[in-house]
Amino acid sequence: MTHLLILGGTRDAVTLAEKLAARWGETVSVTTSLAGRTRDPVRPPGGLRVGGFGGAAGFRTYLREYGIAAVIGATHPFAAQISHNAASACAVEEVPLLRLQRPPWRAQPGDDWRCAASNEAAAAILPDLGTTVFLTVGSSDLHTYFGLTSQRFLVRAIEPDALPELPDAWTAVFDRGPFDDAAELALMRTHGIEVLVTKNSGGGAVAAKLRAARTLGLPVVMIDRPPGPAVETVSDVEAALNWVRRRLPPS
């Protein structure tokens, strides 16, 4: 069987694994790799591995040991390290690599966006924008904002174990998306949110918070994506399936 590796962590990665299993389940073996930050992730069909590879060198070893025929990177756009490691390893081992990544969000009429190159840059401009902040940047970056003692922060996670110990003035809610417009509006109104901070992940699954901020007239601090490796990239699951199809042995 042709063995494919999906670097997962997004809804697109799960959908891709599901469609690969439905179309070529008898000839294609799929393993999805997750970073392991969530204790109870959505499990895609096929094999599952959790945890890091040990850098580019460890990634190369994995490709050889498991006979990986192709890799599809469908991680979060801000998972820069694994994307660069995959590009390096696949280039050396001559394994085809595709990046599946949704286009970034673009500001729409009625939006009030302030773009920031990093979490540090976002934290620097927050004091001028509001005192109650909905912070949706992922648990690993929350510490960047701990020094802002004049603001109150609302954060959201799938489970308590995903969060570090938070300052006293912070509030955490636990839920799993996707979230609809009504739910995001209700959440922001209930907590008196004055500004939203988010990463430009793109896609529709978490875009309801942007529409809610637009409806409420709230400023949004939008953190730009880090530069990714120069690899072939598609923007939707169907294009990724076509890429796989072209690399399968003739039936």
C-alpha cells in the first residue's frame, strides 16, 4: 500500500484523512501526526502518531523507517517549526511534500483591524484599544500578555489541561468549535469584550468571531502569519486529493 503522512491539527487535516480513506482505503494507508497539545483530539481515520519527530533529522528517519511515499502538511499556519522541518527532511529524502493551507483572512467592509507582526507587537498596542480582551492566540503564546495588568482577558480552550496557570484577572471558558455567529456574539456581549486578538489562521471554521467583532464594532488585532517554507501549496482539500491522485500508482 502507498503510505501517506498528514501533518494534522486542523479541520482540513481530518477531512483530508476521511476522504482519502473513502476514496482509496484499499490502496492507501494514511497516518496523521499530531503535536499532542490536546488530550482528546478529533481522531481521523487511519493511523495516528502523537508528539514531535525530533527535528528535521528525526523527521528524515521517520520517512525512511515507515516508507512514506508523500507528505501533506495540514498544520495550523502558525506551526512554523514543523513546516520547515518537513520541508528540509522531504527535500533530502526526495519525498513529495504538499502544503494544504487556507488563504489568510482579509479585512471586510466594517472591519477595524490593526495588524501586528507578532504577539509581542499585539501586546504593545492593546492598552490603547480596550480593557476587556478576547484573546484567541493559542495556549503557548498566552504568557506574552501576562504583564498587561490593566487589561482583563478572556481565553478559550478545549480543556483545562491545555492552559497554563492564568493571572487572577483572567477568565477561561472551555468549548470545542466550530462556533456560530450567535454563540460568538453572545460570548462577547456576556463578557463585555472591547477588543479581539487573533492569529490570521484563515478558513471558515473560526471566522464567526471576526463577524461578531464586526457586528459589535470592535477593533481586532490581527497577528500576521510567520513565513513558511517555499513548497507547493494548495488552499482546499479537493486540490490536495487531486495532488495525491496524480502520485498514486496506476490502478
